Amino acid sequence: MAFLIALSGHTGAQASPETISDVFDRVYRAVVVVRATERDVPSEPGEPGGSVSSFGSGVLISRDGRVLTAAHLVHAASEIRVQFWNGQHARARVLSSAPGADVSLVQAEEVPSDAPVAHLADSDRARIGDQVFIVGAPYGLTHTLTVGHVSGRQKPGPTVAGFVHAEFLQTDAAINQGNSGGPMFNMTGEVLGVVSHIISKSGGFEGLGFVVASNVARELLLERAAPWHGIDGVLLSGDLLKVFNLPEAGVLIQRVVENSFAARLGLRGGFVKATIGDRALIVGGDVVLRVQGVPVADGHRLREMLGRLKSGEQLTMTIVRQGQRRELSMTVP
């Protein structure tokens, strides 16, 4: 709980601590609704395609319109719109994205002149048992507050959700559909994390919610500015290599966002839905095997190499398209 110390004369009087309602009143207007539209593909060849819409939450962190949200919400979106607390809408685009950590940074084209911004906490200082609250739009109910505690800390590594590049804070504050991408605040009103996912056997919230730690979002999106390539991809390895007749692990390109770097490079996404084993995939698209000669399965080397690429340098990808191996290349913008 945060305390405000009032220094009046020599009395050393202490002001009443802020309640959750007080802190909520200070920060809720920085929380936004994020609506995303993705290109949909048919379940059967020859059927018409379309689009699918989804919504979640986000938090405004700069006066020029930068919004933190979940990568799974916007990373492959063809259109993004942000709705502010006053009902104002604005188009947005992805600036930076780290799908392996489920965080993205989007830029809203317009921002209300009196919009407040939220500040990121130092998530390393969070302790198990700290009280926290989440503000978001579960089932479209905007600026809904749920309260709980930090109930665990999950270090980077393979998780149930498959996000391997992030530290997650676990919480028992209720998380439902529409909360994704929204902020979890500490009791000083700083953003401690970005809502990512839940673990549930029933499909509803069972007290196991996970948010990407704010220090991860700061490092990946603000300090290192992880590039947005505009692809929705799935790593193929193990038994799937035989199914797809691949010589080595590769990334199956499911969707390519129009006008993105991947689209300009010439990558092609899938065109039909399929279920292989227990995996729901969009197949028919390119499979990326190597980037600059580095196998995509070597995630650490790949991230290091991509981080060193500079504007004006040549980028080359080795892909498999319709069973044929080929290379794509372009100049990094």
C-alpha cells in the first residue's frame, strides 16, 4: 500500500493511505480498448476467405500515442483501432513486437489532448503477496477492475502457452476474454505487467493468470525495439518435419500482413485451415528454414543476428515453397 506523508510544521502528520478506488481513479483513463482485424482463411480450398475481428485491452504510455498491448492480439492484424476512455477512436499500427514474449507496442494516430499516460514499474521489485489490480475490457465491459495479488514469478523458458522469451508474473486477479494486453497495476499506480494468458481446465478463469513483467516489455519494445515483420508463424519440428517433408526445422508462415516487411520480402502465407494431430494450423504457405544462413531453430543466434542488422544491409531467407527450396532477399529499410 502506498502512503503519502504530509509534512506540516513539526507535527509529522501522516495522510490517509490511498485506497484501490483512489489509485484506480488516477490511472483508468490511460487504459484503452484495442480492436484488431485479421485476414481469415477458408476451411476448405475454393471457399471464400474473409476477416476475423478480436478485441482486447492496452495501456497508453506516451503522449504521442504509444500503447502497450499483447502480441497475440495485434501481431498479425491487418487493421488496428484503439478506443480511449472518452469514446474517441483512432487507427493504430504496430511499431515493435515480440511474439515470443507476447508483447507489442502500437502507435495510435490520434490521442485525446487530455489523455493521461501510465508509467512502467520496476517489476524486479515486485514481491509475492503484493496487492495488484487489473483494468481492462473483459467481454467488452470497458474499464472493469479486478483485484488480486502477485502469486508467483515464472522465469523465461518453455511454458504451457509457448512463450519462451519472457518473465511472467502470476496473479489471482481475475482475467477474462478482453483483458488480454491490458495493464496490471501496483498500488502506486505503475504498470507492473501486461496481461497475457491464463491456465485453465474449464476455459474460464481459475485463479492462474499470467502477465508479462514490465521490465521485459521495457527491454524488448522500448530499449531494443524488437522489429515487427508482419508474419504469423509456427515452428515446425519433431514429427511435423515428416508431415511437411522438411529437411530441418522451419517456421510455417500462416499469415502475412499487407505492406509489412515480410510482404515486401515476398513471403506467402497459408490459404487453408488444417488440424494435424492436436495442432490447428493454416497451411499452404512458405516455410522459412534459415535467415542469413542461421537455422530458425537456433533462436538465440537468430535473435542476435537480427539485432545486428542495420538499415541498408541485405537480408536473405532460405525457404521451402510448394516443395521447392528457394531464397528471398531484400534490402533492410
